[in-house]
Amino acid sequence: MLNHIPYCMRKMLPFTLFILLLTSCTRYAVYQSPLHINTNHYRPTPMHQEGVPAATYAGIHFAAGGANHRWHDPTYSFAGTLHRSHNFGNFQASYGTNLILGNYAVRSFDTSDSITVINRAAFDVAGINSRSGNKFFGAWGFTGSINVRADVGNAEWRVLGTELTWNNEFGQFQSFRRKLPPGTATIVDRHRNYFTYAFFTEILGPVGPDKSIGYKIAWGATAHQVHDDRGLPPQNALNDYHPGYLSQTLHFTFGTTTLYGALSFGSYAFDCKVGASLRLSKMKKAGNHASL
């Protein structure tokens, strides 16, 4: 049946599944990597009109949210980032690295939370409860982005951009997912190496001397799919999907410091982020240009 659904509609499944299943009578146990919604930290790039050809930033970020079906499990994390941004006329680009450290609380379920589906439990309550508890997770990786820009009066519109990230996950939560026996949970993502891609648009403009404000919206997804882990026939299993997210970010820059807040909703997950980035490069302006 899924093959008869238009391709564009199938791509929307990661964003609709978690909303529809929030109201479902059946409970599911869905254990994904926290990285699919947790690598979209805001990384500033100077506006083109500042005349800064390149700049280096260091950032610190905090995220808190929920994961699993109906956001059953609380999560939080801290991240440090270091990146380099470039202005190339009507194009901008950046590349950098990050380290993420956090906690995923695998919460226990009540017996009534597992409702039979085709005479099989949606997940093994006892099996999950015996493995519940706080699970440390971490990841290190790299990111890169490129976008096309245009001037809109005094503002700058980053019309369309793409971001790519690769991360290597480690820690107790990754081990928990990797060792979970097949059929214990509804969906389990056992990947350790995590590649995501995203598309974004952003608008920002000056609000005073050395001050600017901006808004960014991004859609992202993983390169790999996750599957129903229960071994059910295809007609009875949950559809395969690419874990994805939709993120909105509001940021404010004064001098060399950028502060931001972001809200992201994804496949069986959401989080709120706050962060700050400091421009490390010192610039000396000469006319309308700057050198580092």
C-alpha cells in the first residue's frame, strides 16, 4: 500500500507519525538515537554587509526535551562547538566540530501500557523495565553548511541552505539500544555512526550599532531508515521511516556574542535549546572591508 503513496507524501511521514501516534490508543516503545534532533545547534555567520570574509566561533549549548512515544523519556544534553564561517559574495559556508554529552532517562512502563497487536504485545514491558534508568550518551562529530544569500533592504535573506553532519555516538544509551534483544521494543535504532542532512532558510537584519536579530527554520532527517523491531508481517508493522525534525531558531547578536533559542519537533522527539557563540576572530576594518 505504501508504494501507491506519492513520494513527497512518504517523505512527510517522519513529521506526521509522532503527532498521529500521540493520540493513538496503542502504546509503543521507540528507542532512537538522540542525535537526530540534537545536532542542529545554531552556528552564526557574519552578515555580508559587515565586510567580514571569515570568522571563527566557539559555542556552548544546552538542550532539554522528551523522546519515545508520547515523549515518555526525558532527555537533556550539553554541547560545545567550534566552527569557521566564510562569506563568498552571494554564498556563505561554514565547517566545524562538536562534542555532545547528555542523559537519556529510560523510564519504566506500567503493565497496562502494552496493548496487544495481532495477539502480540506492542513491546516487552518487563524486558524494558528491567533495563530502565538513566543512560549517559555522548557524540563527537563534524558539520558543514553552504547557502545562497540576497540583500533585502538592510536585511539579509539566506534564501536556501543545506547542512550536513556526521557524528559518532558513544555511551550507555547507545549500548542499551545495541544490546536490546529483537522484539523487546517496537522500534530500535542501533546505529552508532550518524549522518544527517538539513535544508534551511534564514532572515536577519541590524537592529542597532553592532546588533542584529534573525529567524531560521530548518527541516532535517537522517540518511538511514529505522524499522519495526518486532518481526511482524509488513502489513501489521509500523512503516519504516527516516527520523527527522523541524526546527525554528530565534537569535540575537550584539558585538561578537550571539545568543539563541530554538524549538525542534521530530519523529518521536522534541527539544528546546538555548546557546551562545562567541566570535574569536579579531577584525580590523578598512573602509567597507575587514581583515582577520
